[in-house]
Amino acid sequence: MSEKLNQLKEILGEVTDLRNAGAVLGWDQQTYMPQGGSEARGHQLGTLGKLAQIKFTSDEVGQLLEDLRAEFAGVDPGTDDDAAMLRVVSRDFEKARRVPPEFVVEVAMVSTRAFEAWMEARQKSDFSIFRPHLEKVVELTQRYISFFPPADHPYDTLLDDYEPGMKTADVQAIFDNMRPKQVKLLKQIAAAKQVKDGFLYGKYNEKKMDAFSVEIATKFGYDWTRGRQDRAPHPFCTTFSVNDVRITTRFEKENPTAMLFSTMHETGHALYELGCKQEFDRTPLMGGTSLAIHESQSRMWENLVGRSFAFWEHFYPQFKKLFPAQLDGVSLRTFYKAINKVEPSFIRVNADEATYNMHIMLRLELEIGMVDGSMQVKDLPEIWNDRMNAYLGVTPPNDAQGVLQDMHWAGGSIGYFSTYALGNIVSAQLWEKINKDLPNLDDEIRKGKFDSLLEWLRSKVHVHGRKYDPQDLVKKVTGSKIDSAAYVRYLTKKYSEIYGL
Amino acid sequence: MSEKLNQLKEILGEVTDLRNAGAVLGWDQQTYMPQGGSEARGHQLGTLGKLAQIKFTSDEVGQLLEDLRAEFAGVDPGTDDDAAMLRVVSRDFEKARRVPPEFVVEVAMVSTRAFEAWMEARQKSDFSIFRPHLEKVVELTQRYISFFPPADHPYDTLLDDYEPGMKTADVQAIFDNMRPKQVKLLKQIAAAKQVKDGFLYGKYNEKKMDAFSVEIATKFGYDWTRGRQDRAPHPFCTTFSVNDVRITTRFEKENPTAMLFSTMHETGHALYELGCKQEFDRTPLMGGTSLAIHESQSRMWENLVGRSFAFWEHFYPQFKKLFPAQLDGVSLRTFYKAINKVEPSFIRVNADEATYNMHIMLRLELEIGMVDGSMQVKDLPEIWNDRMNAYLGVTPPNDAQGVLQDMHWAGGSIGYFSTYALGNIVSAQLWEKINKDLPNLDDEIRKGKFDSLLEWLRSKVHVHGRKYDPQDLVKKVTGSKIDSAAYVRYLTKKYSEIYGL
């Protein structure tokens, strides 16, 4: 093998080590770190980020990439892993060279403080605590965009980091196409008889719920010798290596069963990372290819599997045995309808499948507004509440259940949200293909078996890591690009049955 | 302030960030990391250690130090913090320059694997699992020594890293002076009537014991907004910043009250680090000046406070209320005698104060033997058991309770153990001085008050961080160098009373 390729891989290995070390520090920050650790953690994350950036954007890496691209000219990155690595790294390098290392440190410092402020603001439901931090985040985001050549829309620069190759206009087109169909469906549902779900909001024991979540994750195929689950105020999945991928969850007294779906969701993310080719570990090909593809995995396990009738045919008897008082007289069908109840509500992560995308569209509009300067941070709570009312007909009673509910902006991430809706769309596209390839899948799920589903996902999606770009991967696997048709078909079929439309 | 001083501080800040990040990764490795994470963790720790080493030993740092030493010529490092920082950093720099960065990476990789092997070996009580890893650690230790100029004894090089300025011969002299007095005391105790302690080994509830430990740590002054306690197979204290100092503990069914003293011990370490001057954070002056001084703090809180009669006059009623069945009919005095029972035993961390130093002397001999090649790793279990029998008259029933009990060698640390005995010695020296300065201390402890003790320790010891070398600090605070007289006086008085000698 080329000596230069080895040199490059060694440098990239160290860059990966620094980033993974940063991920460990980030995980600790959100799970166990005492309050006093915050300031130093900012310095530590700043230094790790800066050193990774300096190492990655060095002239040495630039020269190696140039030489290796010449060496690999004509080698197909679609088949050869090294060529794929060069393709992905070259793109990352071109982008990273534009961002000064000091800026990376500043982002880390600001977002560490912003995260702490957000935690406090959310707890006290007081936007004013978070506001100056978010203003700083927006200012940094605008400076970030200024490092790049002008795009069709300034938001394109942000989106491309999460969804390589995707434009703001592409996303808007997909959303514009889907919105009227989803709105029509919501109207039909609103006119139908509402399902009962009061029994979901009784008093459920946290430990039992946790144990049941863990059992589901285990059945899905989560390997506990290569991962673990902890508590965090906002559940997430994080990767320290292909053999150490962790999830977090939370228990909300006022919505106890949400824990189940949160764990399924994060398990879906974790299975994606754990299924990556072992040889990609400690290289830039490790991980998911984009946030939308990642979300397609988490939403598939949470919704297409975890909210399906077949799934609960298997698990409901066991669940009912665990909570006999709470579920007394509740039939399987009643339970199934309840966990799929459609009702406009405040919290995105607890939103049903039919309204979820509306939450995303709202956030996309606010992000675009912050980025292009047409909206001021100080006005966000009001704008948020107005649009919630306009789109979903509900007004959050306070900012904790409104503009303060998500951690993304606090973490410095603007440009992220639309990938959630794209993930829903892709999950349904993949699901149609999977069910063609595995005609007995429904029966298997009914038996609590997920092996062939996981195996399909591993071999078609997970194993590739970042080798293929999202649109190419979806095309390769399903035959068409990202398209909302399958998702609309899925929603329509499911809710027509549930609501008798 | 000097421009060069600022430059140096900025570089040292980043070095500190890298080391503290490594500490977070090490904490996770010993508390929460799933098994699968091990290999990648080795890479991550290796890269962090190497980058810290490269950054710290750069020519740039060398030049800055040279220039600044000239600039600070004549400034007293005993009073000026910057001059003290230059003194400490210059010494660290001279040492670190001798060790190649690749070697640092190798040590991290080897000790990560050795640590995993040790965990398994200890669990299965199978030395053969750990043996090849320990052989590698010894080989690396010998290579480490070879980077330094020949000393009076090769072990001097190791000792100096933990106890700056101390020689193997110094330690042996202190030990040789103390040994006969301690042996004489042990013989007297052996001839006396043994105290009862069976009630300590009943069935105690883990959660209650944990809660009581936490309450003691809180009373001692441990600030939970700047620290936390988790479980680890071998309890330790670790520092990520002056405002994030964490402890770990364990519950052993067969020795349930050990948890209390373990928590007191680690709290003692944590209070030292938390009491360092805030301005020293993210500089090389942050932390404890040596392991012996560190151990003087942990052993003081564990033994001179936590095993004192006055302490239990306050806490015993409460403890008895928590465990009424287990302590039924057990008087305060009986309980006090039981927790101070002298009996030769296998496990160092559970050893009583009168036998503890014998465990250390054994380890010092084995370490010296490994380092100078007079002992082979394969023979260690036998040598260990033979000497345990010779010194304490007991033979461990298996290697888990013998040579495999401590994690130090697995972590790559050889040269560490004698600092434990030195810590005992210093704790008693400080204690005599404290009781002169605070004549009412015993009464305060009897009321569960530790404020003036902590305040004394903070202002005389903690606040200085690494500013003074251990011998200088002890001299400055007590008027004399490290000397075992106070410790022998303390042991003799305490056990004469307990055993009626």
C-alpha cells in the first residue's frame, strides 16, 4: 500500500482520536458533569476542537491529499474504500480550511456556556437567561457562513454540513410538495372521532419502564458490550468508536411511555453506527453519511417498527403484565391507537407522526430568519408561539414548552432541524423496499424477531458508513432520490385505518 | 505582565486541557465504559498524551522558559506565583524532554490493555491473564529509566516523579527507622486481648451505607456542585479542573463498612484539589505537590478524623439508627474499637493503621526487584505470598486477594506505593501541629464540625497547589522535614488505649 496513504491514515487517526475524545467530554457534560465543571470543560473542548482542526487542515494533509488524488485517479470511490475515503476527506478538508482554528475554539467556548444557560433557562422557563447566548450563537453562525463563497441562500452553507449536496431550495421543494397532503390528512383526522389515550398518562413506575426499554433495545440488537444507556435532559446518541456507541434517555412523569420510544429512537441511531464496517473505525468513513439518513434509522425503529401493530402484538401482553392496573381493560387495538393518536401538541420529540413535520417546518423558517437577519432573537418566543398557533392551532403555555424545548441551538447547531423531516421521508422509502425484499417481515416482528431487518439495514446502509452521499445511497438502495411519496402513502394508510377515514 | 509569560501560560493552558481531557477519558474507562470501547480508548489516550507531550516539550516552550528564567532571576518562587510556576515547569520540562512522544503513546496503549487484563485477571483470580501485560509494563518502566542519567538507584528515577526530591535511600531510611517500632507495637497488640468486630461483617444495606457516606463527605466540606461520586472497582479521585474533582467508591458485601472509609479517604484527596487557589486552574501549579502530601490528606480524613473516638461520638447514634439490627447491643466504645481492630490481613486498602505500612514495605521491595531485574514477573505471586506470610503471618487464599489486588501496576505506575506510607507519616506530623493551632478541634469534631480543620488545611496546604516541594511544604508548615516520630507517637497512644497496653 502507498506510503503516503499510510501517512494520511495515521494523521486522520489522530484527528479522529481528538474528535472522539471531545465526544466523550460532551457525553459527560450532558450526563454526569457537576455544574462547577462547565468553564473548564469549555476550555477542554475548545482545545481539542482546535487541535483537531489544526491537524486536519495542515499543509501536510493538503499535500498528501493532492498526491493521493493523482495516485488514485480513475479508481472508483463507489467500490474502492481508499478512494471513497479520499473523496470524503478532500471535501471535508476544503471546507475545514476555510474556518480559522481560533473560530473553532470560540464556538466551543460559546456553545458550552450557551448549553449551561439553556439548561437553566429551560428549567426556569425563562428565555431571557438564554437570549444573550443564542444571540452570540447566531452571530457566530453568520460569521461561519461568511467564510464560504456566497451560495444561492446563506442557509445552504449550513445545510450542506449536515446533508452533503442538499440545497435549501431542494428541501423547501420537498416540504412544499408534502405539506398540502399532510395538511389535508390532518384535517381529515381532526374531523374524525378522536381515539382514547388517557391511560398512557397514569402513574407508571420509572424503573419498570426503564427495564422494558432496555429489553426492547436488546431485542432490536443493541450490543451492551459495545454501548450503554444513561440519563440526559435531552436524549442523544454518541459515538466514541465503532465498538463504543452510547445512548441516553429520560423519564418524564407527565408522559411516562415516551421513554420507550425515546430509547427505540436512540437505539436506531446506535445500530447505524455499530453496524459500520469495523475497518472504518478511526477513519473519516466511520459514522453515518448524513443526519437525514441517521434519522431515517432512528425513526424507522421508533415509528415504522415501534409504533406498528405487529410490534405490539408481540410486546403488549408483556407490557400489560408489567402495568396491570394502568392498562386494565385496555385492549391491544386501543393501546395501538393511543400510541398513534394524532393531536397537535407543544413538544417536537413527543409529537405524533402526522404532526411532527409541522414542528420541523416552523423551526426551518425560524432558522432561516435568524440566519438571513429577518428575525431577531428577542422576538423568537413570540414568533414561535404565533406560528405554533397558526400551524397546529395550539399555543405553548410557557417557553420551556415552546422555544426553549430543543438543545440544538444551545449546542451551536443551526441548520440541523430539516434533516428530521427528511429522515421521516427516507425511513418510509427504505421501508417500502425492505418489505419488498423481506415479505415476511411483518410476521417476524409479530414474533419479536428483528434479525433479518437489522441484517438488511446493516448490509444495505450501515456497513457503508460515510462512503456514499445521502442522495446516492438512497438511490442505490431504493432506486430513486429522496421523495416524500412513500411517506405520504405510509401516513395515509396508517391513519386511514386508525381513524376510519 | 510579560508578553512571553502570557505566551507560555497559553501553551501550558492547552497542555493542561489535553491532560484533563485524558483524565475524563480515564475516569470513564474505570466507571462506565463498555468493554468494547477499550481498544479505541487506548488510541485516544495515546494521542492525547502524545500531543500534550509534544506541545509541552517543544523548542518554543524551552526558549520561553529560558528567556523567562532570565527575566525572573532574583524573584523568590516562595512568594511569587509566576516564579514558582517557572520553577516547577522548568523541572517538569527537563524531565519530559527526555521521554520520546512515541514512548508516551506506547505506555498509554500498553497500560490501557493491561488495565483491562487486570480487571479480568482480578475477577477470575488468574494471574496468568495479567502476567504478559505486567511484563510489558516492567519492560517499559526499565526503558523509561534508561532515558535518565544514572541515579544512586534506578528506582530513584521513578520515585522522583511522585515525590520530587526524594531518594530511594531516604525512603528506606525513614522506613528502617520506623519498622522496628511498628513491629514492636504489633507484637504487643498480638499479645493483648483481641477486640470484637463480628458485627461489622453482617448484612448491611448498600443504599443506606452509600447515603451515609455521602452525608459524611458533605459534612467534611465536599462541594457536590464541584464534584460527584461514582462506582469503580478500585476507588480513586480524579481532577478535571479546580471546580470538577470527582471521587469513586465501591461497596463490598463481605466488608460493608469499608465503603465509609473509602469515601472519607477519596474525599480527603478531593478536598486538597478543590482547595487549590482558583488562579492556579489550567496551570501547572494546580493539584497536589506530591503523592505523599496527597495521601497525608486522604489518610487524615479517613483515619485521624474518621477513625477517631470524637468523630463517632457525633456520628454513631445516627449510624446505629440506620442499622439498628446489625448494631444491636453494640456500644460506641465497642464500635470504635472494632473499626480500629488490628489484625494482619490480605487487602491493603482495608488494612488497619498498625499493619498498613507493612503492606507498603512489601510492595516497595517487589517494585525495586522488578525494576533492578532481581525479580521476575512470573515469580511475583509466590514472592508476594511468601512475604505476606513472613511480615504479617498470613497467606492470601488466591491472587485476587494477593498480587492482583491493586490497579497501580496495571495502570503503568511503578514507584508509587511508598508514598502511601509517607502519607501516613506526614498526616500525623500535620495533625500534631493542627491540634496545637486548634486546641478545640476534638470538641468540634465531637459536634460534627469540620470547618476550622478544613480552613486550616486550605490555608496551610491546599491553597499552595504545587508551589512548594513536599519536604519544603512539610518544613514550612510543621517546622521539620518528613519524620516518622509523630506517626509512631500517634499509633502508640491510640493502640495503647484500645488494647490496654
